[in-house]
Amino acid sequence: MTDMGREVAEIKARLERIESRLGFLFRRLMITEEDAPAGKASPAVLELAARGDKIAAIRAFVGETGASLKDAKNFIEALDIGIKS
């Protein structure tokens, strides 16, 4: 196996461990996949955040994902792309 192939295999193994741990946490906290806020923002949300329109980005994220305001705020702030506090 080449160095790159070995590295890909190690990354896949790490990802499987992370997914396993995340699944454990979801079960332990009794969170379903539907209850968890989406971890991916649409291009429209990203554009609003990039323009610095934090409130509109949060509102759009809530509308798209059904996330709570707190989760949406935390998600948008974590993007850290041109948002002015």
C-alpha cells in the first residue's frame, strides 16, 4: 500500500470511530437524526453570513433546518466568514 493509500485508510478508520461515538452520544441523549440541526448550510445562508448579515443568516438557517434559534446562532457564528459581531 502506498503512503497515500495508507493515509486514506487511516482517515476512513478515524471517521468510522467518530461516527460511532456520535451515534453513541445521540442515543445517550435520546436525539434522533431529525432532531439534530443540519450541519450544512445552503449556499444562500453562506452568502448571507459572508455579507455579514448575521440575523438574516440565522433566520434562513432556522427556516431551512428547523434548528432552534440558539443552535442556529451558534452554527452561524461558528462559520466565522465575514460576520461582524
